[in-house]
Amino acid sequence: MTKKEVFESYDQFIFPTYSRLPAIFVKGKGSVLTDIDGKKYLDLFPGWGVSNVGHCHPKVMAAVRDQVSKLIHISNNFFGINQARLARELVRAAFPGKVFFCNSGAEANEAAIKFSRLFGKGERYEIITTMNSFHGRTMGALAATGQEKHQKGFAPLPGGFVTVPFNDIGAIKLAINERTVAVMIEPIQGEGGINVAEPEYMKAVRGLCDANGLLLILDEVQTGFGRTGRMFAYQHYDIEPDMITMAKGLGGGLPIGAMLAADKHAHLFQPGMHGTTFGGSPLVTKAALGVIEAIAKDKMLKNARVLGAYLMDKLNALKARTPVIREVRGLGLMVGVELTIEGRGIFEECFNNGLIINCTQSKVLRIMPALNITRKQIDKALNILEKAILKLTQDQG
């Protein structure tokens, strides 16, 4: 198809549920995307954090090629080698427990919500979530999300959720009552603006859950699989949750999600209580095994820690030179740059000059490169970003 035909087809046949930039990408390798005209872009926000190991990593591609010629899908009424191997790897990377496989982060969070209801035995059902959180677009996950802008137009939402300020342990204490069954938190709020949970807050939440017999659910859909320099973000806090949900970075680009519940609670899900047709297929679980292998063999966790610190240092140096940057925050390779002005223009100027980042909450530039990003690529990206900031601030001045 020509560019014109693609654009026309989108206008005619596809719901306009996304704000799209005028690019048609046809190839990706590592942190570089190539569009239909051959123009290359440095991608520092690969697939909303999906491509943690970069676009088309050789280990992921090898795994997919091997599996696609053998068996793509099989019902979950049968056993699967790849699913068994992946579940074991996830437990090994996190904590002893059992895994439910699904297709997305929203599905993983729905599984956690249903699991919590079982734990509450019909008597406790309320889940405490936080303002500016984002847990997904399905109705249960949307009800858990602490942002009215995403909920607008979809009322009535399912009940059973109480939203309190983030990083405020006192607010959680006040919200706990006889109906409370769980607390659900993102260790770092991604869509909410890269808001990082404070260590004392996370430990206090764990303590509150223990004292009140509540489940601690950590939404690691965006922070999981090395994004923060550890396999899971909760591992920075010296705590262990009762459940974690995961998705984006797990499949290397293929759709997969998972909910892991600790052993002491894992008996709650029994046959027929929950399911999903495509969850944990041979193909996507084989791709995920390739992702885990790539992270380990390419030492990506170390790279995320080292280059994450480098990126933060460089951005803070830019902040010192650029009054429009209010704050730089993040952990590992999950970084937010909060501006004093609207960020859309800077985001678009970066895109026009071959750099892909993201703008969330109108004033926060979100930077989440692949875990195998290089120092040279970071330098190139920051050069484009600085020029974009200077151009936009000069134009506005």
C-alpha cells in the first residue's frame, strides 16, 4: 500500500481511538525504527515500553521462528512445555507462587481484582488504589485507575474501589475499613507522570497490609522486566508483595500478560473460576523465554542501572541550562522530565527530528529506552531534545 492508501484506510475503517503521528514504520532493529520512506528514528519509547530488549532482538526472533513452525496455539485444557518453563522462570525471578497467563496488563489486573474478591470471601471487596494511577482500559481496571479523564463517559463503573493520594500512607490508613481487601499500587506511576514510590511509603504499605490482613498488589505492567534496573521494581524496596501483575516488557512485542500470586494464597483460583482463550500460548511464551534469556545474557539489568544513572545525570545537567525543566525523576531507564510549559510541542519537534519520546500529563516528557540502549544513542537523543527545547522556548519567547 502507498502512504496515501494507508492513511485513507485508517480514516475509513479504523476507530480513531489513538492520537497518531504521521509515520508508517516498516522495520525496527534495537533502538532504531525505519519508516516507509526510509527515514530512521531513534526510539526512546519503544512500543509504550513493550520492546524492553529493543525491536526484533535476535533471541526473541529466533524463539519465534522456531516455535511458529511447530505449534502456535493450543487450548489451556492441555499442558504446554513453554508455559511451564516460563512460569518457573517468573517465579524464580520474583517469589514462590503460581502464575495465571493472559494477554495484556489490563487482563492481568482484572485477574488480580477477581483473585482479591475470592480472598475476601464476599465480605471484603474494596481495593484501595491511588490518584494518577493507570491500571488499564477494561471496566474493572478502569474503575481501579485513579484518573477521571480516562473514566469520563463510561459510567457507571464497577464499584469496590477507593482512590487516595499517592505516596501518602496516612490516606491509606484512613481509607481502610471492614470492607477493604487489598491495596493496589504501581511502584512507579508511568502514565501518571513517572511518580516514584518512596521507600518508606512502600514499606509502610506492606506493614499496613500485614497488620490488617490485606493483599498487597503491585502493578508492574510497565516497571517489570528490567525497566528500573532490577527484574521487578518492588525489589528496590526490600519488600515482597502478595501479587504482581506484568505484561508489556514480557513478550518482546508479542501480547502476553501474567499475574503471579504468592504460594500462601495460590489455592484460591480453582478450575473454571478464571480463564482466557489465548493466554500463555506456545508462541508468546516462547517469545517471553527469549526475552528473559536476552536480559540475562546481554547483562541488560546492569546496563539499565548504569545508563539510567547516566541519563539522569545528563538530564539534570540540561535542567541546569534550561529553565523550562522543573524536575527530572525516575529509576533505571524509566525517566520523567517535568516541564514548566506544555510538552506537546517539544515532543512533536523531537519526532520531526528523528527522536521518539512520549508526553504524558501534558507537561511530563516520558523517556523509557530499550534496556540495551547505548551511551552514544543517549547522547544523540539528548542533543535532539535540547535543540527542540531551545527552539520551542525561543519561538514562544
